[in-house]
Amino acid sequence: MSVRLESGDTAPAFVLTNDKGEQVSLADHRGRQVIVYFYPAAMTPGCTTQACDFSDSMDALHASGYDVLGISPDTPEKLAKFRERDGLTITLLSDPDRSVLGAYGAFGEKKLYGKTVEGVIRSTFVVDEQGKIADARYNVKATGHVAKLRKDLGL
């Protein structure tokens, strides 16, 4: 089981490829707050709901100083199809070796339909302007998560 991050921890640095084939790093967003969320698979019902909710909230989040990075093990090509199919406006990043997922404690054992399996743990982190974890949430629900997060952030 990966170590879980908590408020006050330094957010693990990363450089990943986006759906356009470009390199994106957490450091690119220094000085802004960043919502980093991990999801199991593009183009599945729950992940689509969550990505669309973040995209629909992007203007309000950005205006309040937040950037959003969605990370999954999917290839950049699949992420490009996901963006195109659903009109997504958030940054989608590919973590095929699951190294960033592991660094954030977002990959490991979880319950799925009553069975213990290994996989992506749907998780969301708010990283402050200095690169520290301001909020860490594990095992979040896809539906309603963005609305709850926005409420908790006072947005």
C-alpha cells in the first residue's frame, strides 16, 4: 500500500505527457493553486461524469486561482479521444507506469464490488501556491465530488 499524503506534505513533483503529447509539470503551476485528481480510466461512466463536472466548473475554478490536472494511466491518444468526445477543458495527463499515482498514494488495494483489487484509487488533492498539500481526499465518489469540493473551498 502506498503512503497516503496529508495536509502540509510537499506535493510530489512530476512531469507527465498531456493529451497533445506535450510535457506538463506540477512546477509549471507554481504560484497558483492546483487541483490534482486521479481517476481510473478515460471514457468510463464515473470518470466521464467527474471530468465533465470539472470542465463545467473550470471558469469559476480558474477565476478563483485554481488549475485542474486530471491524471490516469491512459495513453495520451486515449486522453485525446476522451477530450474530443466529451468537450473537456481540463488538462489531462498520462501516467502509464503509475509512478505519480503511487507517489500520491492513489494506486493500491481498494474494494471493488466487495472484492479487494489493486488499481487506481479515485483521489483528489489541492496543492497550494508553494507546492504543499492543502487537502487530500481518497476514495472519493465520481458523482457530486466536484460540487462538494467547490463548496468546501468556498467557491
